[in-house]
Amino acid sequence: MSESGTPSVAWSYADNGIMTVTLQHPPVNPLGLPIIQGLTAALDAADEVGDIKILILESGLPGYFVAGADIKRMSAADSESFVAYGDSLRTVLDRLASADRISIAAVEGLALGGGLELAMACTLRIAGDAAKFGLPEVNLGLIPGAGGTQRLPRLVGRGRALDIMLTARQVPAAEAYTIGLVDRLVTAGGASAAAHSLAEELRTKSLPAQQAVIRTVDAAFDLPLDMGLRYEVAQIQELFDRGEAKEGITAFLGKRSPNFA
């Protein structure tokens, strides 16, 4: 087991292709520069290791995943520094969302504002049943600015997204699961264990095939149906041509587990 980190973000990984990233900036994990820089360092470490297939994002603080943006920093910001802060936050979230690996947010407690945007940038979300989610930016005279207005409607639909953002209300975990904001709901305190169990299951599958699934599903939201179907054909042909499918099919016929790279 290898462990490293910054004062606000720690990460660890073994030889199973799973990296756990833990947010630990008391008292509420504000999504300011310390966590942004720590997440950047963690993603750098994952890239350097090279064989990380699954990244689990969790909090080390009871009651909080990420309580929101760093409001105190924002209150002292001029226009230039406000732009710089927003750019740094969007950069790390977009990097997380576009990485060639699966990411799982294990959410306990509050995931508000930038915290929910961080969770939505992950591939999947698992929540303890006491978790709460929200985008309260209108209370500050702002809108979600790190992907919230774009990712939330793709997950829950336009009407539900507008309800959540316009009212700035906190969505209980059970409702979040019902509307598709959360992918799996577990007993409070069990999100991290559930995320690791899911990661162990996912890591045995073909990562190129999983990446192709994500790309084609995302294309369903961005492309007309006929173009999306053609894109699907291109993705499956690429998997076949690169030999990934050959190993899976050979293993199936040989009644053995596949040995994906």
C-alpha cells in the first residue's frame, strides 16, 4: 500500500488498480484552493502510477463530503481573483470527469454547491442515506459555476434540475436516489465500503470497454439518434479491432475469467 497527500487531500493505492482520495480539510471541507490543489496533486499521482483504473473520492470528516465553495475567500475576491478561482475549480473537475478511468464519489453528510459539482464530475455516486445534496448558489446571487447547470440536468432532467437550483433546497439522499442524482443508496456510514466493493467488481472488467460505454452513453445526450447509433458502431468495432473483445470472447468460450490489460 502506497500513501501520500497534501494537508487537505490524502490518497492511497495498492496493486489492485484502485486509488482512494480522501478530503480532509476541517471543519467542513470547503472547496477552496487547498482542496483544489490537493485534488490536482492526487490526479497527477494517479496519472504517474499509470495503472489506476478506479478512483474513489471520499471525505475524512464526519457530516461533510464538501460543504461548498470557500465563501470567505470569495468574499474577499476582486473580479480577477474570482475568475482565477473559478477557472482552477473547473479545471480540476473537468479533468476528473474526462479522465480515462472510472471515478466513484462516496458521499456522506452534506454535498453542497461545489461539493455536489465535484460529486457529479465523478462517473458514479454512492450515498449514505443521511447525505444531503444541493446547489444553493442563488442564495448568494450566483449560479453553479463548475458544471452544475450542465451536469445536473443530464442526470435528473430539466424540471428537477430547475427545482433544485431555483429553490436552493437540500435534497435528501432517498430523493436523490429516486431521481437519479445518486446511483446507489446505502445505510449511513456505508458509502465508502460500498464504493470499494463496487470498485473491486469494476476493476475486473475491460477498462477500454467501460470507457466506450461511458462515451456512447454520453453521446446519447449530445448527438441525434442516427449519429449516436453510428458512433456506437464505431466504438464496438474499435474494441474488436484492438483485441479487447477477442480476450473476452476467448475467455468466455474457455470458461475462464478474462485477463484484460
